[in-house]
Amino acid sequence: MKLIEKDLSKFEGKNILIRLDLNVPISNKIIQDASRIDKILDTLKFLLNKNLNLILISHIGRPKGKKIDDLSLKPVADYLENKLNVKVNLIKNDIFSISKEELFKNKKKEIIMLENIRYYGDEEKNDKNFAKKLASLGDIYVNEAFSCSHRPHASVNEITNYIPSFAGILLNKEVIALNKITKEILRPVTCIIGGAKISTKIPVIKNLISKFDNIIIVGGMANNIVKFKGYKIGKSIHEEGYEKIIDEIFLLAEKNNCKIIYPEDFLTGKSLNDNSEHKMIDQIEQDEMILDIGASSIEKIKKLINNSKTILWNGPAGYFENPNFSFGSYEIAKTIAEQTSNKKLYSVLGGGDTISLINKFNLFNEYNFVSTAGGAFLEYLEGKELPGIKALNYYV
């Protein structure tokens, strides 16, 4: 991939189309979590200082080709304007009614932001004419939206056929970070994978088994393993019908000399709002829910973290929203942060719930890389080629 920061001298004064992912949660026109926007601020400041005309492309939600006021980028434009101290001009006109020359006819320093790109149905169809029109608004294109790069959409994929295209600074950092845990691995390497559903993580687990030394399964996912091993899980969240796949995972792990680790003690409650009670794996009652990992499991996981050189963490260890069941996730987060700070391991974290919990513990900046990419993050870990990344190779 060509990197935009290496070629900027050629494009001074030119229009630069930047595909971002500013898809943040908004309620009553107020941004609830600005993490994704904050991550891009340094890149935007860097480009502004290079005398480039910035045109921002993003989406919010899934309007499916309809103009829905609640999915407008207006709150995002206002937030950026406040943070960057530069006018952000949100263009609500139809894209086909504007030209490159019109966008910056006002010579004052400002950023142009196109309204929600998914207001146009042709975006998700990867439509050629729509991509051509988008490309006509700029002189160069930068993909700074790794989190959208698994989608073959016009502003991510097809646009690169009509305009010189580059990888953004953050996108490149994300690829480098993920390569360090999948291709350029410093061993021992450990994956901690959690969350509610095992079904969404099976392809990731299968792909990582041949690359990782340890895979630690926690959270709701671990309940499936516990049940598979013949133990009762009470009312705990789990998914039916995955016994054969779990058996395949253990056989594959044995073949590849990868250890699959799961909790052997827990904190339980009779409801999500309950107080916690410590139980061993063979003590779960019918009316109980497994809601966190227990002290013995925490110590076992911490030892594995301390003996690792590389860590990938995706998904909490328990129902951390209730402080009574947040200790397992906190201890994992703290231990990885400490080892990272001491330069004893390389750490990559990802997933919406993981980000929420490290924000809750004020640890967001304590890791080597935190991915906000969601689906793209998981698909890259599955070993899939992402359309948005592949498209950038056209200009290498």
C-alpha cells in the first residue's frame, strides 16, 4: 500500500477525499462515545497543516438509501469543528449537484464534510457511476476507515479505480498491529477471546489456532465450553448446537499444539443485578447465571499473560456493566496494561465491549494498539482479504 504521509509534497493545495468511519452512537443529537472521532483528530490536524483541502466521507447507522434526520452527520461536524478549531461545512446537497470547483470557492480555511454517504443507496451497491462522481470531487483519495474496509462499498472499494488512492496513517497502523499478531509474531503469543456469542468468533478461533500458543476463552462464550465438558451452567447465556464445532476446535488445537484454556471457577448470580457468589465449575445451580470468572481462573490467566510476548484480547470476561462482575475483566485489563508499560509484551485489543470496559477502567491509552474496527477487525483475524485494503494495491 502507498502511504499518504510519504507523498504529500506532490499534492499541496489539492482536494483530498478522506474516507473515515465516524459512525458513533448518537442520542437526541448528542454523541454518546466519541472514541472513533478522537482517534482521527491527529491525522486531520496533520493534513490540515500540509495545506490540503479536506473532504470528509463517512456514514452513521444504516439509513439504506433514505435521508433520516436522526442519522445526520451534523453532530459529528459540530464536534470536529470544536476540536479542530476549524469551520466544518456539512454539505447537504445531493452529491450529483455539486462540483469540485464549488466545494472550496470560499477561500477561508475550512473542512468539507459530505452528508451521510449511506443516504445514497448506490453506496452499498458499490455502484460505478456513484464511485466516479465521488472521485470527481477530489484529486486524491485516502482510506482512513479500516473499520469499513471489509465492505465492498463505493466509497471504500470502487472509488479507487478512478482516482489515485492511498492508505491513511491510522489504517496503516492498524494493518501493522494486526500483522504483528498474525504474521510477524513474537512468541509466546496468547489470545484472550470473550463476549456473549461463540458463533461470531468461531472463524477467528479456527484461524488463530495454527498461529497462537494459547487461546483463552472467557465470557458467555466459555459457557458453551463448560457445558460441552459435561458441567451444568444453570441459566447462563449460551448457544445451542455448537457441540460438534467445539469438538473440532479442541482436535484442531491438539493437532497444532495450541492450548485451549477456559475458566474453572466463576462468580455467579441469580440475575444480572445480583451480588456475586463464588462457585467452582461443578457447583453451578440450576437457577444461577455465570457472570464472571473466579479468583483461581484469574490467577491462571494472569500467569499466561505474564509469560507471553504478544497478546490479542477481544471480548470481556464477564458482565462488567455490574461492578460485582467486573473484577475478572479488570484484572485482565490491568495485567496486560502493566506488561505493556514494562515493554514485556506487545498488546492489541479490539471489539466494542472491550473498548467500553477499558474506557470504564481509564486504561484506553495503556496498550500498543486498540482497534475500533469491529467486523473488519474480526474478518482480518479470520484471514480474509478485505476489499478496501485490496483495492489500495491498485496504485502500488
